[in-house]
Amino acid sequence: MIEYEYSKFMFSRSEKKKTDVRRIVLCALFAALAFVATIIPVPVPMLHGYVNIGDSVVLLCAYAAG
């Protein structure tokens, strides 16, 4: 069985494949969350404009993904 070294732990090929699928699913969820947060405008009356929450969601997702 072929093993890969991944972050100081050893995983077999099937475990690495599960990890890759989980990472892809998390990226898709983060992308959907960023999309929804970008669509919703938050009005700011003092500035006569809008605040985009999508930027903060992108930074939060990058921090969570490592």
C-alpha cells in the first residue's frame, strides 16, 4: 500500500482521497457563502452607500481553510 506524508501524519491512499474530497466540499461551501454574503447589501445611511459583507466572509474562509 502506498502511503503519503501529510502534515506529520501518515495516510493511506484512500484516507488521502477522503481528505481531498472534504477539502473540495469545504471550498464549495465557502464559495457559496461568499456569494450569498456579496449579494446582500447592507445600507449605511451616513455614507449614502452600501457595505459589502462578502469581503469579510472571504477573509474568514481563508483563515478557516488555513
